[in-house]
Amino acid sequence: MFAHIRANLWLLVLSIVLCCVIYPLILLVIGQTLFHDKAQGSLILDSSGKIIGSRLIAQPFTSDEYFQPRPSSASYNGAASGATNWAANNYLLRDRVAKQLGPIAKYRSGPKKGELAAADIEAWFQKDQFDGKPGIVAQWADAHNTIAQNWVGTTFDEKNPTPQQQYVLDWAKAHPDVVTKFKTDNSDNQSPAPADLAIVMFETFSKENPGKFLSAVTKTDDKGKSTTSVEAVADGSDIQSTFFDMWLSEHPDVELQTVPADMVMASGSGLDPDITLDNALWQLDRVAAAWAKKANKEETQVHSEIEKLLRDSSTSPLGGAVGVPLVNVLETNLALRARYGEK
């Protein structure tokens, strides 16, 4: 009996040593020697050795000079997963898609075939008429309260407000009568946060600034210090993206080119670091124009250089045996910044 117990104990100890100590150590040694970069998480470092990100995890990019990743329903959180479950008639979905398509949508047919619709969206917006009524911005805010409040930001830190929240705070000081009426109409909210005032702020702004919208503008002073503030503008990507859906509803006969699916379909996680080459080429005009302006170079030259970079750096799964060519967004944007931006 004791011999059987002793044999089983030895088997238990050997199993633990082999499976929990020796085998993991073998894998660790192989990983750290032969596949060190991948074993560490495929990290990307800057020139000083600081971690910028991982080749395996997407990051959000919003500036015009950068390629944008596939939308993420998990807010680009690599540890999370989820789904929006939004129907096609849900305005939150329509707004997200419009923000992607507004600046890059192109005509599929007609005299402007192949041209961007952005200029026409701006011209329509500047007339300040929607559904036969003036005040496009006010109508947008009234119809889509959540979108307007999200523009301001629902998380508010009094000591460190965002530029949008600071604009609302300054607006509130300049319009005490409107704020007083808001408090009267909302007796349970006598200390409204900036997001609470978003609707009435946009309504007032629309009357005082017809044909204009609010956009965050970054300026650099003589000492190289950058500051961001919100200003009234009559053109730009914020107008093209925010009001693309309203423009499209007033122009139902307009035929636009189709776009790659991964440009508008959200990922269920933050683990989508790549976009298809077709998606990147769709964004190329916007990216090239922004870098050409920033680097003070000829746009056609920059366009050609970035296109070559995309095609040279694109890869396909299993060496091209399956799938379509993919572009790593983070690596590509870092390459663009190294080439045209800060060194």
C-alpha cells in the first residue's frame, strides 16, 4: 500500500516539476532567445527607448495627417471586448460612420465623378438651411442631444477642462441670462456641468454664428509652445464629418463611391492594429494633403512617396496565400512622422 502511495507521490512531484517548472523554462528560453521581440509583446520603442505601443494592438488616431485604424467598439482597449449592436437607423452608428466618411467621400458618377464631396458639404453648410429652416447647428444639437453632449465631453474636471469644456464655461459667463433660464427650466440641476449646457450653447451659437461650427484649433507661438482652443469656423474636417449625414439626407440622389468594409465596421476589441491596403489608399489623399502642408512640400510628391510606403510595407497573411494586403497603422504613422514631422 505504502509503495503505491510513494509511487503516486513521486508521479505528482515529477508532473509538477516537468509541467510547471521545466517546460515553462524551456519555452521562456526559446522565446527570449529566438523570438525575443515577439515574446515581449512586439513593442515599438522611440529613439529614447520609451514604449510607444505594440504592433499587435490598435491605437486611435484622429489628426488628418495620420491614417486612422478600424473603429473599435471597445475603445481600443486591448484587454476588453464588446459589440455596439447598433442598427443601421441608430444615429450613434450613423454619426460614427459619417465622421469616417465625410472628409473622404467621393462622387461615383456625374460631372464631379472621382472628386471629393467635402467642398459641397461645406458650401451647403454655410448656407445654414436644413429642411427649409435656418440654424443647421441648432437643429443638429436638438435632434441629437447625446452627440452634442459627447462633443463637449461628459467627464468633467474643473481643474483641467478640455478646450471644448472651457469654451462652454466661457460661453456661460458671457450668457448669464441663458444659463439662468436653463436653471429655471431644470430646477433639479442648479450647478450644470459643461455637457449639461451643450444644447442651449449650440442653439445660441447657431443664432449668433450662422454658417459656422466649433472646431479645436492648435496654434504654436514664437517660443514653440502649442495651445489648443475652440474657434468658430466655416470649413474644415469637423464640418465635413459632423454634418455629412444631414447633407446626404438632403441630397438623396447623390451617388457616392463605396468604401472598404473595414473603414466603417467596428471591431469587437482593440486588437485590430491593421487596416486593408484599400482602406489606407482611400485615406491617402487626406493624409498626403495634411503632411504636404505641414512639411511645406509639393502634394503630388508627398502623395507618391506615401503610396509607395504603403505598398512596400503592406503584408498578407501566410505570405499572401490567404487574405488581402494589410497595413499596420501604428508603424505607418510613425514612419510618416519620422519622415515629414518631428525628428
